Amino acid sequence: MKILIWTQYFWPEEFPINDVAGRLVKSGDKVTVLTGKPNYPAGQIFEGYRRFGFAREHVGEVEIFRVPMVERGRCTGMRIINYLSFFLSSLTFCFWSLRRQRFDVVLAYGPSPLPNCLPAAIYAKVTNAKSFIWVQDLWPESVRLSKLNLSPLIYSLLRFISWVMFRVFDLILVQSKGFVDSILSYRGVRKEKVEYLPNSYEVTAPVEADELPDWVEEFRECFSVVFAGNIGKAQNLPLFLDGAERLKEFENIRLFFVGEGSERQKLMSEAASRGIGNVAFPGRVAREKIDAILSEADVLILSLSDMEGVAETIPSKLQGYLAAGKPVVLAGGGESEKIIAAAGCGFTCPATDAEKFADSIKRLFAMSVEERNRIGEQGRIYFQSEFSGEKQNESLRSFFLEVLSSRS
């Protein structure tokens, strides 16, 4: 198959769609990517790229076309401009950039903002390709995470755009079963048009200990509790600071926030002003090293906001945590809570309960290493059963082939 992946985010940015492209290539498919200029999560264009102009490159056998795009910056206004710039640029330049290309399938990768997938549907219709959207975030529910005060009229307009997309794409893929009811609430969207395709996780090759950052040495000197990923509003990270405050009496417990994001500086300042000394913010780590860091941790933590639409989401880092084979503590509910319960790989607590969050860490701290390893291994087994890359790739290709076989 000749497959076009349409995504605002792609390598060297770290998103699950990178691994999806690689697995499709290994299956013998020809994969092309239309994307923007890498700038996530720091908000600045990566070294070696520039905001304006077009770029064409290859990563392995994946061909990448990059359209002009304004970086996301660090404020809400810049992020809106960033989203709009990719929408307009991809819609305006896709036919020129891909003028010598023909595709059987167009797969639109849909984290927020979902309307950025609409140009993919337009391109597919014009070129007679089959179109798929892979919904990663509910929209427009996720807009509220940015704390924008949307008028009822604007909110209705955003829902209208989503309704248009869900009607025009040939198949809607969702990364969480919790999304299905929301999508079916749009008039005219049929149940048989929605399919579940969870995210997976590609474990990287082992890394020598001397190649890891120096601060990882601290893991061996304490009981390390690690969060890894984007440090933003949806992650509800202030709860971790409240929990860390309740753990100060345990001198050996230390929390590490590994990653970048819009809330990192704010959290660092708050931790300093409150005198919370058992937390560390080591910053962003290269993708090829993160798995080795997770494997060195004692416990992995995940938190989700209790705002509308978040509980239905399965953060892609959860699959990475399961694959790491470490106990998980989740502050939140919804689909992630169901997965942790089914896997038997850790503990959960309400998204607003710092006391229970701290208690969960204390319970794991009190266990033997053997007991913690057993809990973590249950998560790894569940990952292989439900979220392996091979299973995901097989499902995705079967969806493509099924829709292609229905072509009139």
C-alpha cells in the first residue's frame, strides 16, 4: 500500500506516530509523511530547521515533506497561531508538495487540535484516496484544558467542525474505548464507522550506564518515583507537589519530573517557594535513553486532570510505563484506571487526592523489591497482550485493507 500520514507532529518530535510509520514500512508499505517544522514541546524550531520554506528528507525509508509553520512558543496565543499555521499551510501547499505522489490511504494523526486533520480529508477526497482519522484527544472537550473561556457560539462552531470531519473521513479510529460514545453523539456518525486502535510503544535498544545522564545515579541512592513526558496542564502535576509535601518525612523517597512542557517552570518555582526539596526537574531526555531511565526507576507515576474529556483519554506514556515493567501509580480515573486494574500493575487514586497518592507511594516503598518486581512484570505481560506494536500494526493494516476492498 502507498500510505500518506498527515500529522502536525513527527520525528524528531517524540510521538507514537513515528513508530507506526516505521512498522508500516517493515510490513512492506510505502510511507510518506506530510508534517510541519519540529518544535514540540519546547516551543522553538529545532536546530537544523527553519520556520519558512519547505523541506524534504528521509528517515530510514520514510519520506517526509515539511510545510512552513510558526513555532508554538510558550503562551496560549502563540499555540493558537501555531495550530492555525499548520492548518493553513498544509491545506495550501499539500497539492504542490505532493504533486508527483499518489496514495491509496491517507491517515490523519489527530492529537489536539483535531481540526488540523480536516485538510487531510479534503486532500483524500480530491485525489480519490481512502481517508482515516486516528483520534488521540477528544475535541472540543480538550480545548477547556487550556482554560480558554469559550463562548457557546465558539464551542458550537468547534463541534460543527468535528461533525464535518467525522462525516467525511471513511473510518474513524480511536485510541481509547472511552472516546466511542462521544463520537457517536454527533448526528449521523454510524457505529460501524468507529474502530478501536490503541497506541503502542516501541522499546528502544539498551543503553550503557555511562551513556545516561549523571542525575540517574541518584536513583540508586534513593527510592526513585519518576514521571516522564510532557509537563503540561492535562497532566495535573500540581497534585504531585502536594503529594511530595506529604512524603517529606521519608528522606529516601524522591520524585523526578523528566521532560519539558508549558508548566515546567511554574512547577519548579512553586516547589522552590514551598520548600519542597524532595523533587527534581532534570529536563528533557532523548528518546533513545528514556527506556533505560524508566527501567532504573522504582515506581512510575501518572496523573490526569479531572476536567471533561481527560478521563476518557489513555495517555501514550501509560503503554511505555507498562512496557518498562515497573509498578505504576495513577492519580486519575477513566480508561487508564481500568487498564491498571486489569493489568494488576499498581495503584490508583482520585485525581484530586494528594493524600491517597502519597499513601500509594508509601505502600510500594514498604514492599520488598521482589514484590514490586512482580507487580511491574504483570504490567509488562499485559502490554504484550493488549498493546504490542505487532498487534497494533496488524489491526491498522486490516482496517486499511477492509476499507480499500470496499472501493466501488
